[in-house]
Amino acid sequence: TGTLLPVTTYYWKVRAGNGTSYSPWSTIWSFTTESSTIVEDNKVNISFSVYPNPSNGKFVINCYENYGKIEIFNSIGELIIQKKIENKLSDFDLSAQPKGLYLIKFISGEENHSQLILLQ
């Protein structure tokens, strides 16, 4: 694990074992990462903010521009909330979720912006 390089093919295979015997190796699987995105230093486009961050699970998302949709993912990439945003300020409550990092993705038209929030 770690940082993956852009435009690189990675391969893996697995086998099961119990300490004394092992299954045959699986088929070799692969994936190729996409090219990296260049961020322009002179263009800042902040579409939303999240506060407080870190949070106890209850927080507010402030949409500055267009309204859209919010998706919130847990640390293993599972979508846990998907909500249409129709107001500048929207309250969220993740206090029933485990502590840790969550990715908040704001989608408005063709634009996507993401931010992390830490639940303590």
C-alpha cells in the first residue's frame, strides 16, 4: 500500500492458507492508474466548506455557489450518505458512525469538489 504512481500497471495474486497448507495461487489481476491531474496555482475554486472539522459527528456544510449533491464515504470507500443540497447551509449527523476520516464529495453539474472530515 502507499502512493500509487500515475499511468502505472499494478498486478496482484492471492492464495489462502492456514499455516500448514495453502491453496493454489489465484489468477493474476491487474489495474492501471490514470494520469495525474495538474492543479493550477492561480485558480482557486472553493464551492463548499465543512465545520466544525474535526467534529463529534454533527457538522454543517456551507455551499457557497451552486447547489448540488453531497456524497459522504467512509474510510473504506463505502457510500454512507447521498443527499441533494437545496439550501446554502445543511446539517449532517454522523455521530452513529465510527470515529475516523470521511470523504465528503460535493457535485454540482460537471464540477466535483472533495474534503475530508475527521470524526473524533
